[in-house]
Amino acid sequence: MTVQDIRAFNRFYTNVIGALDYSRQLYAPYTLTESRVLYELAHSPRTDAADLRGELSLDAGYLSRIFNKFEQDGLIERTPSRRDPRRRRVTLTARGRETAALLAERADESVGALLATVPSADRPRLAEAMRTVRELLSDGRPPRREDVLLRDPGPGDLGWIVQRNAALYTVEHGFNADYEGLVARIVADFAEDHDPHLERVWIAELDGRPVGCVMCVRDEAPGTARLRLLLVEPDARGLGIGARLVSAVVDFARGVGYRDLVLWTNDILASARHIYQRHGFVLVAEKPHRSFGKDLVGQDWRLDLHAPRSDA
């Protein structure tokens, strides 16, 4: 392989995905770079400008001009970071979240149309080829936080949530099939009847495979959302995925107008409990119980979404 081979492939692929005329491709007034910045803000809601500049390798002046445009369009707010007043914290407004969601929807439709041209029998070859390219060009480096994508579930992902919860909780905590039944009912209820404006599922993806998940659903109490089924695969832990998934739920619940966010867990899940505490959840009740073939202590946690935000 030569340099010209790679450059030829780059020219071919940028033409295929419409990278040179991205705004027309998505019927939006934003370039590919601007859309990528908006995407990162939507999936990393507590991003400092300096963090984003480093992750995307963007010139400081160029990123500042993008932020100015977003601010003029009412998409973002810039405030001093609580961790370091010298830094600027960038968050999406409600209009910014709507715009990011619309761009993501149109991008999905565009890629879906491209994928539809590939025969089903050839799609596994395409997926494997893409994984091979990423692995070879990553120079053997370990995964980084920025390699993890948070996305909506695709076909088969809800089944994956059930399967992985059942498998991991059996191996790590000795739960029996009762737990799989509980997870299956939760997922089935969501799949059969949910309000997409008030309820959502996130899948964390790394190198083309799901490595984590979480759900936000309506609770029985008015104005209250419930966080459910937070999970991170063992080989993907240490990348901050659990914290990102919880942040996504918190920001979504706050953004759509819930007053409270609650969750139920067990005291043996120490890592998850620490994530909840860092996000401001408060333990409101705990009770011993016998479930899933184990003696456990169940815990109810609550987050007041009207309380001042933290930089968790």
C-alpha cells in the first residue's frame, strides 16, 4: 500500500458521505466540522472549551468562531467552569439540543440510505473491514474516552441489554434467572409503549460494539423520571462510560422538564453508587430483601433536578 492508495480512498469516501457539501447533504446551515462540534456537545454536556479543542484537534480561533456562531443562533451558553474559572464551560440550550437531535436524525437517515445499497450478505464483511481499519490505524493504543460513542438503540440493542444484564449479574453477583425476567419486562415495556419525548435509552458503543447502556423512563410519581439498567462491560470500564451515561440521563430529564430523578439499586453495586453520589443523588431509603436468589439491601436514591448543577 502507498500514500496515494490511502489518499485515493479518502477522496472516494468523502465523496460517498458527502463530506465536502455536508450542509446540503443534511439540509442544515452547518458544516461537517460545526456539526461534529455540536454532536460532541450533545454527548458530553459538561465539556470545557479547552477539552473539546484538544479532543477534536481544532485551532483555538477556529473553535471560538464556531462557538460565536452557535451563540448567535441560540444553541449554546458559555459560563466559567466551576473547576477552573479560567476555563469556559459550554452547554447546549434547549434549542441546541433540538438542533443536535435533528442533525443526528438526518445523519442516521443519510447513512441508512447508504447502507441500504449494500446487500445484507455483504454487511458483515463491511463491518469487519471498518473494524480492521480502525484497529490498524490506532497503532495498538488502548481505547480512549473520546472513542466511546453514546447513541440511540438500533435493531437488536434492546435484546442485547437483556442478555448482557443477565450474563454479567450472574457472573459478578450470582443472580439467578429472576433478574433476567425483571430486565426483560422493563425492556419489553419500553419497547411496546414509551413516549420518545420523555423516555429514552442510550447505548455506549466502542469500536463498533455496544459496551454500556442506561434507560430513562417515566416514574409513577408525577414529574418524576426513573434511571434504570445502568451497565458497563468489564473490558470497557475505566473510560468514564458509567458517568457519561448517568450524565446523559440527568441532562435529558432536566431538559424535558422532570422535577426529580430517582433510581433503585442494591448496596453491593459500589461503583455505580459512587457515580450516583457524584451526580448529586441522595440516599432516601434502604431495606433488606431476598431477590434474584440473594440476600440484598435495596436502596432508593433521588436527585432534585431543580437543585444547582454540579460539574460531576
